[in-house]
Amino acid sequence: MMNLFSNLRNKNEPGTETPLCVEKEFDLLTDTTEIIFYEMPKLDKKVNEYFSGNIKIENLSAEEKWCIFFKYHHEKQVQPLIKELCRKEEGIMRAEKQVDKLPRSYIRAMTVELDRAKNNIDRILMQNAAYEKGIAEGIEKGQVKGQLEYSRKMKALGDSDEKINAVTGLEIEVIRGL
């Protein structure tokens, strides 16, 4: 499995970042590397709050500022916010200058690669959910099968339908059908 990571920070050396790199099976991650996951849809709310005057740049965390920069960098209606971020955050200003140097074809290729990685993650999560659901259904079927088998044995020993119901929890109609 290949994972694509960009701008990994080294916690022990502030300001250091690795270039865009391809990582195989988490072989680059150590206790000195930090990866931050942020739910990008939440940024829409923060940007709307900023433009409505409900929050200021100072109220945003460093991670939110960077995520806003990455998500909205090329959107014209958000440029006033991006420009203010560049004025107040030196790192974002430097990133802005570097991004402007990147060719559009490179940005497009990286977007495609990130979309592909996201789709792979989504597919794996759906497979995992289906697997978990299958396990749960298998356990449930096994429990029902066990209850039925136990009920048959109790009935063969002459126990009443009510007693079997009390012990196994099976409906009386099901027990009578055994």
C-alpha cells in the first residue's frame, strides 16, 4: 500500500518540513513526525464565520489556518482571507510564494493522486465496515443456530415449551415448530 504525504513536520526541529514524498507501509513515520488530520468540510463554517465577522484570524488554530490556505488558495471569493493569512503568518506567506511557482500541471497531477489516495482509503473503510457487518451477522446466526439446537435437545428431554422459552428466549411458536 502506498501513502502520499506532503509537508511532514519534524517535531524536534521547528520549521523543518520534508518535501512531498511517497511512503511505503509507514516506513518513514517515527515518534518525531506529526501528521494532522482535519475534517475539511468544517472549514466552510469557519470561512463563513470569518466573512460574517463572527471570528477573527486570531481565533483560528494554526492547523485551521493552514487547512484554509490549502483548501481555498485558488478561490477568488476567499482571497481577502488568504491575503490576511499571508500578512499575519510568515509560513503561509512563504508557502504562497512557493505555490505560485508550481506549474498547474503539477498541481493537477497531485490533486489526482490525492483523490486516488482518498478513494483508496474510502474503499478500505467500506470493506472494513462490510467485514465487521458480516462478522456481526455471522455471530447472530450462530447464536440463533445454537439456541435452536439447545431447544431441540431440551424438547427431546421432555422440557415444556414455556421452560425452553424462558431458557433460550425463543418464541413459543418457533419452539412448537421444532
